[in-house]
Amino acid sequence: MSETPQHLETPAPRSPGKPAAWHHAPLARALVSLALVLALGVIFPAEGAFFRLGTHQGALRQASVVGILACGLLPVILAGGIDLSVGSVLGLSAVVAAKLSIHAGEPAWLSVLLVLGMGAACGAASGSVVAFARVQPFVATLAMMVFARGLAKTTSGGTKVATAVPGPDGVLRYVQVPPLFRALDAQVFGGNVAAVTLVFLAIAAIVGVVCARHRLGRYLYAVGGNEEAARLSGVPVRATKILAYAISGVCAAAAGICQAAQEQQGDPEAGVTYELTAIAMVVIGGTSLKGGRGGMGLTLLGVLTIGYLDKILSINAVPEASRLMLTGAIVIVAAVAQKNA
């Protein structure tokens, strides 16, 4: 097994003297996709809104939460799996974070630790079903998606967990937004960068280093490339899969905390369809759905592409339903492009 993971997909072997087609390289495809989206913004600037700094700041801020989900999905997809539960785990985490921070008044460090631990447990549970019961990742994570969403609604009582806290006599009393939420919802560096964007970049850096430099990263590429060969080479396949899904769960929990901070409440319906957008970000960046090929750099390009596309459609008043249909089409096109590469 190679000691250095393949961050960019290696072009297929070709005969001497015959140049590789540009569209066979995932980096080239990702850059072209981003360029086309930016060109779309230039063509349809929404009365100049696309050329304002605030539009680009908003695009990065809006893409950050789903971008965190994409960072967590990367190890899972590299290992040849998929995680459909990240949106529901995000919603559950948002509710629990709001319960702990707003209603219970727990300190920020404890709230974050408990929520991240819960996310890791959800991911590890899905990974264990995949690794030990040999259930298809689609089915295992679909079950977790339904379970986590139901748990979020049960925990919240079917309502949003906001700063209006019911007292023993049933009378609502209003409490302040907790410091954790205010910090994550703040603008830093002179108001030019959202704090949640810094959280996204930090998580991207950590997951990127794990995938590129850590032994676990080499295991992920090996399992995704050829699971049986990896097993015969001594790779702990089951543990690798469980850790990959646990990382996905931790990232989904972190995204849930950020979502709750931005909305200043815990919504049990938060994160619906986010898993589709996050998968689109990973795939359009060039990471193979078959596993074994891809990297964080490509995923970041996918986050920018989908983030800007959503922002451009938003400023041009394109309905959300149409945006969802377009996202689904993008996943299909990206998958076909990978297959034909």
C-alpha cells in the first residue's frame, strides 16, 4: 500500500505521445465548474448585487455550515461509503445545543463537548452497522437519518428551542442569547469574515491533514480503493469505517451548533436536504463516489462552486424548489463525468 495518498485523481494510463484530455483530471473539472458558476454570476449580476463585497461574504457564510458537513463526508466517501444522516444529526445537534446552552444554561465548553460526543456516537453507530452487520451504507445511514430526526423532534417537543423558556407556572420568560451563540454568530476581522467561516476552515484543515498525512488517511484510501486488498494488507477495515463515520458525525454536530448559533434557536427541522447539498459539494469537487480518490482541496472547490451557485440563484430570486432540482441534477452530471473520465 502506498505511503502517500492520492489527493488528486491520477489520469488513466495513455499511450506514449498522446496527451491526457483535460476533462479527465478532477482538478481541471472542479476549476472549470467553479469558473462557469462565477461566469453565471457575471452574466446575471442581479442589478450589480454580484459585484458587491457583501454578496461574496454572504456566500461564504451561507456555505460554511453545509461545507462542514462536506468535510465530514469526505472520509466516508474516500472509504467507499455514504452518509445520508448528516442533515438529521445536524438538526438533532442544534436542538441539543440550544437545550444545553439556552434552557439549561450550561457553560460553552460543556455544551460543545456533549454535542460533539453525541454526534460521534451517531456516526459510530452507523459505522458499526456498516462494518459489523455488513449493511449497505445507504440503508444504515438512511435508518440513522430517520432516527435522528425523530429524536430531534422528541427532544424539542416538536417546537423550536428558543430564548422563550417556559417556567414552572407555564409562563414564558425570555433569557439572553448564550455567549457561545453570540460568538459563533459574530463577524471578525473588521466585520469582513463570519466566525462560522473560520470554524469551517479550521475543520477543513484538521480533516484535510488527517486524510493526507495521518495513518487513518492512508487506511481510508486503501479501503476505498480495494477493501479486500486492504484487509489482506493488514488494514483494520472495520475500525477504519467506524472512525470515518464517527468523523462525519462530529462534523455534523459541529455544523448543528453553528446552525443553532446563526438562528439563535434549535430547530428540529434544521438540516433537511443538507445531506444532498453536502454530497454534491464533495462529488463536484472530484472525489470519487466509488472511494479511494479525492482530497480536501477538491472538496473546498466543490464547496465554493455550490455555495456561489446557491447565492447567485438566490440574488436572482430563483425559487428554492428549483434550486433543489438543480442540485440533484448537478450530482448526476458529476457522477456521470467521473464514470466517463
